[in-house]
Amino acid sequence: MAAIAILDKVSKRYPMAGQEVPALREISFTVQSGEFVSIMGPSGSGKTTLMHILGCLDVPSSGSYVLNGIEVSALSEMRLTDVRRKQIGFVFQNFNLISTLNAVENVALPLVYQRLSQAEQHERAAAALEHVGLKERMKYRPNQLSGGQQQRVAIARAMVTQAPIILADEPTGNLDSQTGHEVLELFAKLSRDGHTIVMITHDHEVATWGQRTIEIKDGRIVADREVVAQ
Ligand SMILES: Nc1ncnc2c1ncn2[C@@H]1O[C@H](COP(=O)(O)OP(=O)(O)OP(=O)(O)O)[C@@H](O)[C@H]1O
Ligand SMILES: [Mg+2]
């Protein structure tokens, strides 16, 4: 197996009123290619901070983060943006779809940074939508789709560039349990297809959909274990 994300003693401190608030303290773990990892922790434990670092939206105060062979902890904002576009597919709690664009146009959005014709962009976006079971809904706008369907569009958008990691932040947080279950089934399917998924959640039950759970508390890893199939 190849290591896709390697964190080594990653710390994050936020400056606050002349002091520094420690949000992450020497976090070390490695995500292997093809793994489905859940990161779990209570409110204030550092999940969003960690997700921002994993997603190249922010850099550590100290420590090293190697993403797909690139040391990202010291990159300029411009280089970081470039790495983010190529290496990460994001899925957010509130879907973050553009309301004026239909499903296939939303999914095609991350492809604008690639040298592809309009037809190729459309073809790839349509294939990604088919993969998440929404071929019949390509022309629907977000407000014409259910919450679960919107999240599946967002997952198709996260996959369309074939980024090496899908990073999901509370992907079921805005869904009822039945619909949330369907979205988790989709992640499980993508995982079986070989996608690498890192999912952040405060919900223990949601976390156990991963093959491995990393638990953080007060900015530290307190557990890192394989999920035993039931
Ligand atoms: N911009 C900031 N400035 C100062 N302190 C911050 C900032 N962002 C986060 N923190 C602090 O860092 C710690 C971790 O915050 P973080 O948002 O990562 O937690 P979280 O696990 O995502 O919580 P929640 O489940 O409530 O979203 C908290 O103590 C928080 O107060
Ligand atoms: Mg948070």
C-alpha cells in the first residue's frame, strides 16, 4: 500500500489576544491509498482545524504534512491552492452546490482547471453522476433535488477530477438518518472501488462506517483503531 497523506507531529496554534490557543497538538498519522478513515471527536476537539490542514485550506504551525509526495506545510497560498485543486475532492455538510447551475454543471465545475473541451467536461461530469446513481437527474437544479440527492451530486463533484483523496466534513450532518445512511452506503461503495476517503464527524455511529477511526480530544489523538466488522 502507498501512503497518500502523512502527518508528522502536526500542531496548530491560533493567535488570540496576544496568546496562542493550541488547537492541534503533535498529531501524527498516515492514510494509505484506498483507506476509508473516520476522524471523530467532540465539539472543540480540533476536527475543523484538522480538516482545514488535511484539505490544504490552512497550514500547520509546526510539523510536517506530506500529501501525495508533496510537503505542503510550507507552501505559499498560491501553491497550496494548486495542490488543493489537484489532490482533494471536498464534500461539505451543507452540500455547497451552486443554486443556479444544474447537477451536471455543478459536477463539472472543478474541471475548469483542467485542459478539457466543453464536451469532455460534460462527459466526465455525466459519468460521475451516473456513478452516484443520478443519471436521470442531470438537468435538475439543487432546489429540485432532495437533500440526499444534493449530497450525491456533491460527492460526484468531489470524484470528478479523480483527486487522490475525498475529504468529507460531517457529510450526513444535514440529512435525516435514512438519507444519511444512503450517503454512507455510497461512500462505502466508493471505498470498495478503491477511493481514499477521510470523513470527519462528531457522530460515533457515522464514524464506524470507516474502516478505521481516529479519535481526537483537546487537539490530541486519543485512539486510532481498525473498525471490526459486525
Ligand atoms: N480562528 C480561531 N482562532 C482562535 N481559536 C480557534 C480558531 N478556530 C478554532 N479555534 C479553537 O481551536 C479549538 C478547536 O476548534 P475546531 O473548530 O477545530 O473544533 P471542532 O472539533 O471542529 O468543533 P465543532 O465540533 O464544534 O465544530 C477550539 O478550542 C477553538 O476555540
Ligand atoms: Mg468543527
